[in-house]
Amino acid sequence: MLIVLQYEAWKGGAKDIALSRFLGIFSIFKSATSGHTGSLGAISKQEVENVFFGDDKNVKDKSVEAAIVIILENGKLHKGDLAHSNKLNKNPSRGLGDTRAPGAAQGSHR
């Protein structure tokens, strides 16, 4: 909840709060497919410039960090409890995150 409070304070005007206090990673991701499902990949610098800044020649900083600030300033906060909503697991059909083969756990892989 502290992270949410820090973000709300930052969005409210307390720009002295470092973004790293409430951001986990400084990247923007998009779905490899055209929907809201599928694997995610980081967008390219060209995509950042085209989507967030267009042909505006007056913008000096067209970095990913500047695009993240645009998202944070104009976006909507979605609160949720990931620990109790089963959203921590990225793909439950892939075995609940257990990457070990069944035989490897018992030592029969030799």
C-alpha cells in the first residue's frame, strides 16, 4: 500500500519522489499478439518515439523514461491484491511456475 501512496503523492505534484520508489522496472511492454493476452515483449525505441511523441520536433527527451512519465501522469491507477487473486502466476496452464521435470525431482533423469 505504501507504493500506491507514493505514486498518488507523485501524481498529485510531489515530483521530488523518485520513480524508482514505486516502479519495479523502467520498460514498456506490449503483447506479441494484438489482444490483451499473449507473451509480452519490450517495445523498441522507434515505437516509443512514434507512439508517445510522434513527429513533434520540440520534444528533446524521447526516452523510455519520458514515455513512462507520460503513462504515469495520464494513466489510471488500478489497485488490486495480486497475492490473493491468483494473478502472480503468469500462466497457470504451464504448471504453476514449476520448471522442473517430474523425473528430475526424483533423481531418475540419469
